[in-house]
Amino acid sequence: MADRPRVIVALPDSAEGAAVADWLSADGFDPVRRPSLRAAADEMRARTFDLVIADATLAVHIGLHTKGRALSPLAPTIVIGDAAAAPQAKGVSAQTIYLTRPIDRAMLTCYVSMAIFDGRPTRRSVRKSVNRFDAVVNGVPSHIVDVSAEGLRLELSRDRRAVLPPHFTVRVPLVGVAVTVQRMWARSPLSRASTMWYGGALSQNRASVEQAWRAFVDTIPIIGETGVQVNPESESVRL
């Protein structure tokens, strides 16, 4: 299918590369196995791609071979390796995700989808940054960082070590609103190393539920607006 996101799989181990490619294909992606540094670099120059999954020993060199490729050099990279290689691998690009072996299928495919969709925003209305306030995600306490008519950004503690599923429920006890959200991306905020941010778009909700969400969003003041008191440590927002 022409619309399947293309993922270059640059893993030298044939069994590992084949397993990753099979997982990606089953999840709707178009994996392209290129096990060597030269083959991966040639593929990156030859055709556009959405993401690279690379062994740590190859990833630290990939940046030297991307001149002239069709896609932006900021295309995300998922690096696979061990803990000792993490410092080097994290320097590959500004959009590097590092995963350790053994590779967990759910974790890998989750981060592949989030990394790709991060570059394909669905938001059509203004995003409103807000003072963090309480939310419950699939029963887990979290905080909402910003909102729009079509979605939101959540902050969860890394200590929970749980990857959000493709669709999850967000409940806002403050106003009694609950919506189903499709996971779109994830990243670690620079200012909060102990947390993860997840971006999501409203999905599979009844029209009345989405109308209630939009009404809720309309009542929230934007941080920095005239007359709004900004408190960076606040855990709630006054409606």
C-alpha cells in the first residue's frame, strides 16, 4: 500500500531484523530491511522514509551518510542497543528514541507509531497551554499540559513504566468529562526527566461527548493571557 509509512530497519542480526520487520508489517507499516551501514545509507539517499530503526553501532555513523536524501534530516530514529551505548546513541539526532535489548514488541511498535505521527499533526484549532491539572488515564493519575478542540497533551510519571495503548480513556474529574483518545506521539520533556508527555487526538467518541470536550476547552484560560495568574507549580486550573 502506498500510504503505509516506510521504516528502514538497519539491524545486522538477521533474526532480529526479520522479527522487527514482521512486527511492523503486521501493524500496518512498510519495513525495508537494510542490515549494513552502506545499504541503510543508500536506501536513505534513494527514497523517502518516515523513520529509521538502527543498531546502536550503526546509528552513531548514519548521520555521515544522509546528505542528499529526500526527507528532512530531522526524521526520527529509534536506536536499539544496550545501556552502555546509550550516551553515544542519544546524540544521533534531536529525535532519537533509545530502546534496550531484548526488544519488546509492544514497546517498539508503540514508539514507532508515535514517532511517525508526531510529524503528522491532526490539530486544526489553536492549542491552549494551561497550568497542569489532574486527569485519570485508564485509571492511572496524570496531568493535562495543553488542550485543543481535537486533542490534548498528557504528562505521566516514568516510574509507572507503562506505554499507553493505541486508544485510551482520559477522565477529567474536575468537570466530569471523559473522552476516548488516540495516541499520536510521546517524548520526554527537557525540564522534567522523570516524566513522559503523550499527545493524543479525540477518537471514537459520540458527538455529545466531543461537544462536551470542546465546551470544556473553551472555558480554560490560556497561560499568559491578560488577567490569568500563571503558577508553574499549580496542579489545577480554576474554571
